Amino acid sequence: MIQLGEHHFSEYLSAATIQDKVKELGAAINKDYSSEDPPIVMALLNGAFIFAADLCRQFDFECQLQLLRVSSYKGMESTGKVIVDHSAEPNMEGRQVLIIEDIVDTGNTLAAYLPTLETKGARSVRVCSLLLKPDAIQHDLQIHYLGFEIPNEFVIGYGLDYNGRGRNLGSIYSIVQ
Ligand code: 5GP
């Protein structure tokens, strides 16, 4: 059990369980991409930075990795307003794009962002997310590579924060109500 501010969190996915899943996801992604047609891999910041760092080291193909700042969350709530730093986007014309997300919750972020990739000429767009909250999602989204489905509860660790804290934890922790 750990405490951040007034909230307590208990371990939900251990670091070892997460690392096994990262290897599994990496193997699945390796089947779909090759260095002959290298994808642009875009990790959505801040939350996905640790997952993306582990996952991209499983890739056996060449890739162009771009970190992209996207935000919609404040504290424990999705604000519904998605802000994307488009200035960091590379030229996607004719390219395959793989998006790396930490968690899909309402789906607002991907629902707002994915359509913009096609207008920028991306040839294909796939999504890899470590976590998905099926009971929270409000959009019809295809997650091509998914780590874990989790209950609709606030989680921290492995890149995910509570007001900037907890990102450095190796395991994922769920809030204790
Ligand atoms: P969505 O747009 O799908 O509602 O949420 C996407 C973003 O909200 C995620 O990339 C993540 O940054 C944040 N988020 C959603 N659920 C959680 C959660 O349980 N814990 C934390 N720390 N962030 C979350």
C-alpha cells in the first residue's frame, strides 16, 4: 500500500506482470512492421513515456520515435478538452503511424486525435495501449494492441500520475476508496 497526498493505492499490476506484457505486445507489433517500411511511432505524453521507452526497445524494426504532448486530465478527472502539441508532429505523408498510449479511459483523447492523422496523410494508423477501461469508454475506437482491461478506477504508476506524482513507480496501483 502506498500513499500520495490524502489517497491510498494498492498494487494492481506488478512490475513483472507489466514487463511480461510489454514483451508480448512487442512480439505482436514486430509481426506487423518491418524496417523496409518503417513506421512513425508516436508516444503520447506525459503518461506513456515509460511504457513507450520499454516497448520500443522490443522492436526489431527501424522506427522513427516521436514524443507528443497531449493532455486532457486534471487530478482524477478527464476535462473532456483535448490539447495536442501539433508542432512536434513529423511529416506523416504516406507513412504508417503507430500511436502508443498509456491508458484509454473515456477515449476522448484518441477520438479527438486519430482523425487528424488521416488528414495529414498517414497511410495507416494503429494504436497500442497498455490499459483500457471498458466501462469508461465513450467512443467506438479500435485498439490494435492492448495490454490489460482494467476496472473503472483511478490508477497510478508506470508513467501514470496523480497530480504529477507516482509516475516513477514500477508497478501499477489502484486507488483504495
Ligand atoms: P481519455 O482521453 O481516454 O479519457 O484519457 C486519456 C488520458 O487520461 C490518459 O492518457 C491518461 O493520461 C489519463 N488517464 C485516464 N485514466 C487515468 C487513470 O486512471 N489514472 C491516471 N493517472 N491517468 C489517467
